Amino acid sequence: MRIGLGCDHGGYNLKLEIIEYLKSKNIEYIDFGANNDKESVDYPVYGEKVANAVISKEVDYGIVCCGTGIGISLAANKVPGIRCAVVSDVFSAKMSRAHNNANMLSLGERVLGRGLALEIVDAWLNTEFEGDRHLKRVNMISEIEKKHNK
Ligand code: RB5
């Protein structure tokens, strides 16, 4: 499994924690920036970069961070085929994989402590999509996308 990572300045330090977690589990990753928390940068740039890598299959899943997790997820979700879930608890992390087949996870550094954030990442990466009735609903999301992208 290979993970694409991205953040703005507001999510940079949480991304570093996630990198340490991935290294400890021997999970491959590609870091698409940003590269420090000093320079103010624009979260849509990094949300789109990771989303593109997921869609092109350069990575299997994306994890992105900004101050709240909201802005970078909104940007990622504009890329057709992306289902990026902003998550602040372990139950929603599991459900976003099991029921929604989320292919990106978004976290807020200013919202979450390190411990909870890494529990969320662990739960998210270790939960499979259940398919079945949920597949029909996920496909319906794709249909909405197609209808509006004409
Ligand atoms: C940056 O200050 C902040 O707005 C950004 O990290 C994020 O929280 C936006 O949704």
C-alpha cells in the first residue's frame, strides 16, 4: 500500500507525525508538500496534488491535513472520483471506509491531538469497504459527479 500525503502550513506538523506513524508500520508514502509551517501556503494546491495522485493510481490512498481539515478536503473533493472524508473521531474514520469507500482522509491539526489523529489514521487504513448495498450508494455519488461535469 502506498499513501499520498499533503498539507498546508496549518497541517504540516500533523503530517510529520503521520509520516512517523507510516514509517513505524513500514507503509510506503509519497509526500506532495508543503515542506514547512513557516510559510503561508494555499491548501487547494496540496489537496489537488494528492487527489490527482490517487486518481492516477500513483498512490492507493491520500491523507491530507490543514488547520481544520476542511479546506484541503473541499479542494480534493473537486477532483472527480475523490471521496475525501474530514474525520475527527475513530468511529467516523471506520465508517468512511466501510460505508463510503473514502479514498482520502482529511485531518485538522488545530482540531486533533496527536494521539487521536494517529488512532484515526490507523483505524482508517485498517478498515475495508463493505461493498454490497453501500456500493450502490457510492456509485450514485459518481453519477451526480458525471451529471454535473458535462
Ligand atoms: C490556514 O490558516 C487555514 O485556513 C487552513 O489550514 C485550513 O484550516 C482551511 O480550511
